[in-house]
Amino acid sequence: MNVVFVMDESGSMKHTDAEKLRYDAMDLFMGLAADTGNYMGAVAFDTEIILKQDVEKIDGITSKEELSQKVRNSGSNGDTDIGKAIETATKMLQGQGNPNLSSAIILLSDGNTDLKSSSAYEASIESKKNAIDIARTNGYKIYSVCLNANDEADAAELKEISEATGAISIEVKSADDLKDVLDGSLLEGMQ
């Protein structure tokens, strides 16, 4: 597959994902992926795109660990612009990876689009609509994992994005939930 991990690095994640399960989820997914033949990239975001790692062939454990480390090192504390992040990921899939493989986005966030100005918020909503249109047109599914350790996440926002592209959204409150997600429904939905 071609996969782009979209990782929320906003300040709210310190509370909704205090255990940093989003990184464990990414690592577990990469660990379960075949050792050869996959193309993976990443977008880490807060108010802005803070990391954009191109979709490239990932072969072996070393390549997977390098991608994971780049994402882990991208931490920030800004607000949350989910629309810009998923729009960036869909555009990456359009021009990168292997065109003969199916493509997906795995969004790990608390779903709380939160921007200081109303114009920035409206721009994020437009970007989200554009991302969903690109995903539908190209057959990309946007799977989401809602990190919600403190019950303050907006699971509905992530569910809306995933369902609009024919994918599923799962809510995670603990490490045990995360294991269940990757052992079960999320991976089954991707097959």
C-alpha cells in the first residue's frame, strides 16, 4: 500500500494522548506491514505543517524506524488544523508512491480543530472538504484513530472524515484499546 500517517502534534494532545499512543499506533501499523513493497510517508501538524515526509518505499525495519523517529522528533504545541493536514496528505498521495498500489491515510488526532481566527477556521473547513473530494475521486480512504484519554476529544469530527471516504474511525482511551484496534477492526477495514 501507499500510506501517509497524519499525526496531530497540537497542544491538546498533551491531555488527550498523554501516553503518546499515536506513536505506538504508527509503529504497530508499520510493524504489521510487509517488510517490502510498501510506500509510506508522514505529515505532522499543529497550526501549520511541521513535518512533511514524502511517500517513499519502506523496506525493512531500519526504514520503518527512521520514519518513526522523524515523526517523534517533530513535536510542537500549536493549535489544530486538521483540514490543512489531510489536504496535504491527499496531495502527497496524488504525486508520490506507487500508482499501482491502493492508497490510504491514517489520521491520528483528538479531532479538535481549534484555530484562533474565524478566517483560519473557515480555511481549515474548506481544506477538509477539498481533501475529502480528492480522497473520494482517487479512491483513498482516510482511517482515523481518535485519541481520547481525557474524554475531551471530538470523535465526531474524525468519524465524519473517515465515513465520507468509506473508511472507519476508532476511539482509543488506553494502550489496551490501541492493541485491540490494530489487532482487529482498523486493519480488517484496510484489507
